[in-house]
Amino acid sequence: MGKTLFDKIWDSHVVSEISDGPSILYIDRQFIHEVTSPQAFSGLENRGRKVFRPDQITATADHNIPTENQHLPIKEQLSALQVEKLKDNSTRHGITYYGLGDVYNGIVHVVGPELGYTQPGMTIVCGDSHTSTHGAFGSVAFGVGTSEVEMVFASQCVLQPKPKKMRIIINGELGKGVTSKDLILYVLSQLTASGATGYFIEFAGSAIRNMTMEARMTVCNMSIELGARGGMIAPDQTTFEYVKGRKYAPQGADFDAAVEKWKELYSDDDAVFDKEYTFESADITPMVTYGTNPGLGMKIADSIPSVSSIEPSSQETFKKALKYMNFEENQQLLGKEIDWVFIGSCTNGRIEDFRLVASILKGRTKAPHINTYVVPGSYLVAQQIKEEGIDKILEEAGVELREPGCSSCLAMNDDKVPPGKYCVATSNRNFEGRQGPGSRTILASPLTAAAAIITGKITDPREFL
Amino acid sequence: MPIEKINTIVSRAVPIPIEEIDTDQIIPARFLKATDKIGFGDNLFRDWRYDNNNQPIPSFPLNDAKYTGSILVGGKNFGCGSSREHAAWAIADYGFRVVVSSFFADIFKNNVLNNGVLPVQISESFLSEIFREIEHNNEAEFKLDLPNQTFTIISSGKSESFDINPYKKDCLLNGFDDIDYLINKLPEIEEFEKTRK
């Protein structure tokens, strides 16, 4: 029987298996950030140990940092302490650290790929659920807790049970104004926020093949929102071209040799998946969410489902979500006035996302009542935004460009949406209070977010294309 | 460093009959700024437990004196979303040793197990029965029996078995921890590295 892409990578990284238990899985690269690593460092040191393979770990400060005045000391004391600890711990253990203001600083899942750390065939972990992003390169990448961060510090391995395998095929070509974000929000609306729990997903089909690496990263990023352990895409020419020439990618003849190996990373024709779904691109339009988990989404022109159409056992939770959002069943959201727009995050904070935003903002201006957080995913993205003149387009539209970081995706810093306010966000989670206590998040694509900046309302971006 | 052992526990239970409880609700992001593992229990379910003026919301089960015990019972897809282990630390620090639901998110399940808290996954119908039992009698007691892998409603004797990986079961019964296990495997891991060069 053939092997899946996932099997090929997983199996080649198993050091040994505990009978009736998890595998000892070797990790090629661990990324760390300031929020989920300090307890792992102190745990390790309490055991009297050093980091086992510091060269295979990369640190960046991103979750808990301000997105303005990064050249000044961080004002908030606890945040400053956390970032300082990351720097100290990294230095003490010989780990490369990209701090605030560093040309390579940025959101961990933006930095990893753009520096070429992320490569096909690797196993990658980080104490962050959106580590699934790196699966876009054909790697097995997944989020872990702090105990597991410490396991990797101590042994460059984690103990993991092997997940089941799911394939999601999306046929056809996405329509004009329909992005990879809409695709994954559509899949979420069909399978729910727990539809892939216990599985590792491989995304396939012509819609995926036609995507850029940035678009693929958006899809894999949100596989965790389906409950999946991770998501991945078989590498191809698009992948190899993206990786080629990046700082930490193999260079010259080593790169050519690596590509020959990477070309073997695909699911065999006779490989068996535990579950398979197929969707058609033609069924996908711009999407928005209306509830308090990413599975509660709909086509932008649709109406919120009626309570009676929901499974009886889930009706209370559904009603709670609508109450929090102050929406009614059967309500249409097109034309609904909103207050804030957030563009950025590890889901949609890459240069291609800002190009999409610029394509709508160019020559237009922000609705007066709209507040924005527009935040590049990294310093390199910020630099490219300037090189391409996107900063001028934003400025002319009356939109401020901030400095890189996770920002209002989880609002650990000051980038909060006030209680009761609606925010159209390109990030990945619309949980209660995610963007600040009482905030109401509507997830959407960069195009839909840009359209909302102009009109101040939930707007089909295709009107502007 | 050993984790706290679990064997059998007889206790009352605290019900939160809501589905899709994500880890942002269990511990909101603004409380993740600490650099140690203690004290997170104070902010467990912070935004469901306290209003905007930091006053306890009396109807929330953690504020309702009639509910107590070391068993937390939640709706399906418990612990979804962010991988923050702070959620597990908050649950353990508050004093829960067992979380019961019909479905757990993967990362959360690993995280609680690594902190000596047992996730007990039972059927949807048994979960409803447990919620009904607590609603009917908030002093109802439940028995967790890890060696036999059963969870029982004591008054009715109704019981269901649950799955746990034998390795993890052994860890919880004996207080073993994964990190110590891996450190003991370092020679084998170094051999593995040589084969990949």
C-alpha cells in the first residue's frame, strides 16, 4: 500500500515507538516566542539541563509587543519582562533571537518561511497553534504546549501519538475576488470547528495547485481552526521557487540536491486516507463569519442560519454566539455597519495580502468612522510594502501602517477593539473577547477587509474589482 | 520531575454546559504575560466569571456556591483554539483534576495530561446524563477510576468506560513525566541523528 505525504515525513522522523503509546518524533526545527517559552526554559533549567540542539531553534518576539514606537522600550512592564526573558534565555542557550527592530523580526509564522528556515519534508513545532502554517511547504508542522516546547529543548523530540489522515480536495479555479482565505472559511463553514479534530490534513486539488505560497500558507494556517493537528500541501515548483535563495535555505548544488529529494514528497496514488472531502471552487464566494468560532461562517450575501436549522444539542451554543455578536437568526450581514478593520496576522500579514488590500484602497479613501489596525507580518514585509509604494496608497486612503507583530489578532498588546464594537479582521479567530474584552470579530479576506475600510460596512469586495 | 498522580477520585462536579469552549475563554490572552506557572486559577474563565467592573457574575457555575468539586464537566470540543498550556495550568491551579466532555481538542488534551489533569472523553448521551444529574442534584457525586478506565454517576451506578493511551495512563498512575522519559532516551536520539546526516 502506498504512503501519504504525511506518512512519508512522519515515519522518517520516528526515533522509536513506545508500545501502545506515542512515538518519539524527531523535530527538525522549533520556533519559539516570548509567551509560551519562559516556563519551558525555567523547567529545563530546574532539571539542570541545557538546550540540546540550539542550532535547530529560532526565537522571535511577536505576540506581546506594541506595534508602534518599537524603537522605544516597551511601556507595559509585564510585556517588557516577557520579551527581555526571551532575549536572555535565547542568548544563554545559544539560540538565534530576532528582537524588536531586528530586520528579521516579525510574526514567527511569517519569519520562518521568509528566511528559508521552513523547508519541505521537515518536522516543525512551535508553542503556537498556527504552526500549521508551515505545512504549506510540505512539512509536518504543528502547534504544541509549553511542556512539549521543553521536551524539544531537552531532546529535540516530542512524544506524539500519530494522528489520522484526512485529504481535502478543492477542484476548479477560484473566481475573481475570491481568495484562499475565503476557501478555508468556506471549508470551515462546511466541516465545523471540530470537523478535523484528531486528523492531519493534506490539501490538494487544482485550486490549491494554482495558489501562490502566501495563499497556501493562509489555508494551512487555519487548518487548526478545523480542529486538525495540522495541514499540509505537497511541494511543487511553486514551493521550490519560493524557497530558492532564501537566507537559510540550501544554496547552489545543495539546493538542487534538496529539490530532487523534495520531489518525492507527495501522496502515492494508492495511499489511503482515513477521511476525504471534495469541494468545488465554483461554490465558493467571499465569506464572512457571524459567530464566535471560525466554523460559523457563510457566503457574504447569505443570511445567518435559523436556530431551528441547527442540531438541537448545539442550539444553546449557537444562540449564545448570536447573542454575543448581537446578531439575529436569518439576518443578512451585507451592508451591516462596522467600526474597526484589522489587517495582518500570521493568516494574512504577508506581502501578497497587502497587495490585495492596495488593489482596493488605491485611489479611494477610508470611511470616516472606521478605525484600523493595519500591521505587516514582519520587518521584511514592511520593507517590501515601502518598496512597492503600498505605504503611499495606504497613506492616501487615510490608513495608518503600524509596525510588525501579532497585534489585534489576540490583542495581548494595546491593539484592542473596544467592547461591543464590530471588527472585520483578516486574522483567524472570532472567539469571544479575542480582540479585547467584549469585542466582536467578523473574519474575512484581505479584499473584504479593504472594502469595509472604504464603505464602513460589510461589503462584497467584487464591487470594487 | 514527577507530575501529580491520579488513581481514583470521588467528587462532586462543576458543570459548564456550553459547546466549543476555546482556550481564550479558559484563560484570556491578556493573562498570558506571566513567566511562571502559578496563579492562573484566579483568572480561569475570567470573562465569563467577572463582569466589566470585575464583579463576579453570580450565575456562572464557578461563582455559584452550590457547585464544587475537582471534576469539571464541559460541552463538546472542549479546549479548542489556541495551544496555550496556560489553560491547563489555570484548570489545575483552580483545583480541577478531571475534565469530562464528549470531545476534546487535540493540543488541549496533551496539555492537560502533561499537567496531571485527566481528560475523560465519554459519549454525548452520557455527558447529557451527567449534566442532568448535576442539575437535578448539585451534590451528586461521581467516581473516576483510572485503573479501570471508568467514570460513574454514583447515585445511579451508571458507568461508562473511557479510552486512554496505556503509556499516558502509566504516567498518571505513577507520576511519570514525558520530559524525564525523553532525557533518558538521549543516547538513542543521538544515534538517530547520525543516521540522518
